[in-house]
Amino acid sequence: MLDTLHPVQTPEGVDLNLRAAGPVPRALAWGVDALLRAALLAAAGLGLLAFGAAGMGVLFIVTFLVWWFYPVLFEVLGRGATPGKRVMGLEVVHEDGTPVGWPASLLRNLLRVVDFLPFLYVAGLCTMLIDASFRRLGDLAAGTLVVYAERVHAASAEVPSVAPLAPPIPLTLDEQRAVIAFAERAPFLSPARVAELAAIAEPLAENRADAVERLMRMAAWLVGRTG
Amino acid sequence: MKQQQFEQRGRPRWQEFEALLGRLEAGGRSEAPDYPFRYRRICQDLALARDRRFSRSLVEQLNDLALRGHRSLYRARRGSLRELGAFVGRDFPRAVRAEWRLVLFVTLLFYGSAGVLAGAVQFEPELVYSFLEPGSVAQLEEMYDPAGARVGVAPDAQEDLARFGYYIWNNVSIAFRTFAAGLLFGAGTLFIVTFNAVYLGLVLGHLTQIGFGEPIRTFVIAHGAFELTAILFCGVAGMRLGLSLLSPGGRSRRLALREDAHRALPLVYGSALMLLLAAAIEAFWSPLPLAASVKYGVGAVLWTLLLLYLLLAGRPRAN
């Protein structure tokens, strides 16, 4: 499948699939964060400069923290996402799918400096486009991955409830799968396209006018409907 | 078993597990001693659903559930204050000693280049202007003028506290960049270390040559112990990063980079801590108008303590 899934092997013996996020949502997340950081610094500046030299000293420290540690603190303490990433539905995790910890988060964010080179994340973008899971240099060194946090569940597709009908010939697993998938997706397609697809399954459709309906009933039988 | 039966039997189990996950993710603890067992059941269901090619939405749903379960089960431990103690008392000096070859190399590079330039300026005083603007040279001369009000502090500088904040921001940022630049096959780190060495050498050499040597030396000696050493350690960490790409050994470059980046990280943590200490000394101790002998004495004590700490702390007890 032409997909951006990043499989993770677990000790429990199943593969879990993480969905890696590409450059565009990540750039947008970065933009949101950049605005937020600027606002944060501006507010701190306005508040602290009223206190003279001491305020100035604190402002330098606040600048330092916002500059280097804003992403780290949010990623480790805030469930893997800075506010920008949260808005875009992204999340940082270790490559094995576990939540990101201090060392990895610190590494990926310190190395951001190099990803930024020569300007505006050109180096990071190039690495992301080469890597199958969209990792920038910092991610590669830290062993982290930016993934979609929320799963967009496909519109809950269900085989329509029609009277089940056994297929006239035995079907392989893949063929069964195809028939069920057809029945699940048919409601989202145009009638003409549904008829066209049904006609492809010639041994089942047998060129009959009610091919679509028959396929639906076979799907119902295949998922185990009774009566 | 057909998909429908499978779903009917599994559904209550999945819903129960999802509710449990919700509670765990909200911060609940120890209320589910059989959690790993239930999580494994979900994994079984997922494997089964995949193997039997059940519909995609069902597999995705189970994958999602298993992923969340995986995260809750394997979530990272939070660091504690005791770990910080163990880091300072044991892990950091050990990490430095483990990299003794690179420490030696970076130290020689830094003090070697600084020394050569400081010496060269004695014979060729114009050299300083080939690197620094005449304006900044004049400013430096003003700062370290023995007749000035406060040595080491520009006449129009702010209060100590403001300078403390500035030193943290400026120095730790330089340290972090020195480390990160190592990713450019080590070249970035070498450049930053050499650049700073040239700067230090020229400034020290120039001020010595015009007779302002003592003010700058007494100013720098105390905090320099921590500040310069910390920057050098970040240089070592950066070189480690670069070397992982240049000579990964028997590993793939990707694996080498990941392993060595994590290996270098303690040096960066330690450097940041040292720079906090250095910033405090530089802001509050270094500008004090004390006798040169006191300043040299304190500086020598700090250098000795630092060296002893780096050489001896965290060594396993001999049996």
C-alpha cells in the first residue's frame, strides 16, 4: 500500500501501525508555535521590563527557556505535543511508539538548529523527503517520530443488512475481503460506479441485472450474518 | 469465526479496555493489576482480525486500542531529584572520562590556537584588527582599563542580575549550538571551538600587550574554569556526533548517529549545569574589586576542584 504507516513490533507479537505526519502539517504546527512563542515573549517583555534591571535579567532567562525548552517541556510533560502540534493533531513519540522522554525530546530539539540550516528548515525538509517516515535530522538522532495522534475513523462502514446468500463458488480470503470491502463502500459511491465494480466480479455477478444486490447479500453471508 | 461473531464476542472486552485506558491516561494508577493481561488480549484480537482479513475499520479500531495500550504500558519513568544527584556525583564525570581522547583533542585545539594567537599579537599588534572591529576593540579596552570603575563590566552595563540572565542566555545557547553543529560531520563544532579560541587568544593577547593584562586575567580566571570547560565539553559532544557519521564502525550511520547522540547527551546536560554556575560567578564574583592575589587564589582553587572532580568523582570503589 502506498501509505505512510510506520510499523512497530511489540513484545506482545503484533505489529502496531503509526501514521507518520508529513512536512505540511508539521510546518503549520511550527508556525502556530512560533506565533505563540512570540506572544509569550512579548507579554513577558512588557511585564518584566517594568522592574528595571532585575526584570531584564529574568527576561533573559525567560527568553532562554522559551527559545530552547518550549518544545521540550510541552513534548515531555504535555503528552507529546506542543500547542501547535496539538492544534494540528500531531504527537511526538519514540520510534517504538512509546511516549517521548526527556533525552529524546531534548536531542531532537537541540538539533533543530542544524535542521533549520541554511534557512527555514531546508536541511530538515530534505531529510524528511528522503526518509520514509518523514524524520528530520533531529528525529533521526533522537529516534523519534512525529505521528498523527487522533485517528480519523473511516466513516463507520458496515455491510448493509440484507438476506445473506452463499457465494456460488468458494472464495479465497482476499476475494472474500474484496467482496466485503465492496459492500462496505458501496453507499459512498455513485450507482453507476457500483454497477461497474460489481460487473468486474463476473463469476459472482454472472452478468445478471441484480448483480449488485447479490454481491451485497454474499458480503452479508461472508461476515457471518444469519437469516 | 466470522467477523460478526468475532465483533459480538470481543466488543464488551474492547469497551472495557477502552474505559480502563481512559482512566489510566487521566493519571490513574494501580487500579488494574491485570492490565498487562487485558492488553495482551487486545493484541491477540488485533492479530486475529488482521490474519483473517476482517474489515479495515475493525482492524484500525483494534490497532488504535492496542497502540494506546502499548503507550500506557511502556510509558517512560519520570526523573527524580535523586537521579540528578547521581548524575552530578557519578554519571557526568564518568561520561567525561569515557571521552578522554576527544576531551584532550578539543582542549589542545582550543588552548593551542588561543595561545598561538595571544603570542602572535605580542609581535604583530595589528593582528587583532584583522579579526575584530576597531569599535569592539575600543570597547574591550574600556572594559578592562585598570583605571575604570568596574573591571570586566562595560561602563554602561546593567546591574549584576541583568548580566546573570544575559550570561545564561548567551553562554548556554553557544554551548547548545556547539553541540548541534557537530551534526555537520563535526565541521560546525570545530569551527565554533576554533572561532572562540581565536577570539579569546586575540583579546587576551591584545589587552596584555597594551598593559591591561592583569584586569582581564583576574576577571576571567574564576568563572573561566566552568565556562570554558563547559563549552569544550559541548565541543566534545559535538565531535562525538560528527564522528558517528564519519566513522560509524560496524554500525549503519543511522544507528551510529542515534546511539552516539544519546551517549553524548550527558556531556550536554553537565555543560549546561556548569554554565549556570559560571554565569553566577561571572555576574556576582568576577567584577568585585578585590586584590589580584585573592582573585588568582580563588581561581586556582576552583580550577583545582573542578579538575579533581572530573578526574576522581564517580570512580568505582576499589575492593
